[in-house]
Amino acid sequence: MVGFDHHCGVLGVCIGRDNQPWFIALLLSGAVSLLTVGVSTLNAALHDARNSALALQRHRQPSQRQR
């Protein structure tokens, strides 16, 4: 194989000059996917924590209508 770099156990192929751009694209798409899932998870967790805090705050404060 021309320009042999390494054998990828995940893909089961040798990475060389001819398929290295595709291998790099695979790595980048995996990184983007991981980043997207991480940001979405963090956003959901923060949104849930904010809603929980607001609900707890409303529960602790007496309503203005009860006076």
C-alpha cells in the first residue's frame, strides 16, 4: 500500500495515501457528532435544572392571591 500509515481495527482496513482523506472525514464527523451530543445533553441538563429551581422557588413563595 502506497503511503501506508496504519491499520485501522475499527474499519478493518489499512489507512494510506488513497483513503486517508476519507479516514480523516470519518474522524471529523465522529468528533462533530460527539460535540453535538455533548452540547445537547448539557443544554437539556441546564434547562431541566433551571425549571426545577423555578418550580422550587414558586413552591416556597406564598402566592399573592392568598392574602
